[in-house]
Amino acid sequence: RKFYRLKLERDQIMYLPTMWTVVHELDEVSPLGKYSNEELKELDAEMYILLQYHDEAFSQKLFKIYSYKFSQLKVDMTFVPSFMFDEEGNTLLDHDKLDQLKEHSS
């Protein structure tokens, strides 16, 4: 077994902390970068993710663990932008787009 600390798209989140999708880009620095998309899907492997977070209501650290088969990974996908700015420069969030994906273009 090998364990790696994966570089994430975001290290922390302040808005909607109960809904957060963990994103790790499969690039040349990633320990998974040596595999093609097809090879990733065919690997008989499982990824374990341990999240640590702070519960402000009880002022304590909490941990959550998830596991995913590599066949469940979404590759060459990116999230559709879910925010925009109005005329005054305020950020507007479209909650309907938070889980929408599109093919990643290089």
C-alpha cells in the first residue's frame, strides 16, 4: 500500500461548507498522472479520502472517511462555473449549477 497527500483544487472552503466536492487534477505532479484515462478506469484500485474539519457548534475537530473505486472517477471533466458578478460587483451564486459538469478542454 502507498499513501499520498493529493494536491486539491481548494484547500479550504468558507461558503456552503456542508457541500464540497473534492477535486484533484490528474497532472504530471499527481501520483496518478502516469496512467491514461483508460488505465485508471481499468485499475482494480480504491481511493480513500480522509477529511478533517472543525465543527463550530461544538468547537471540535471531526473526521470523515470516504472510499471510491477507480471505476467511479470522473476524468477529463470540470465543473460549470456556478457564480457570476452583477453590475455592482456582487457575487451571485447559481445553486442549480453546483453539481454540473462539462468536458475539460485543454
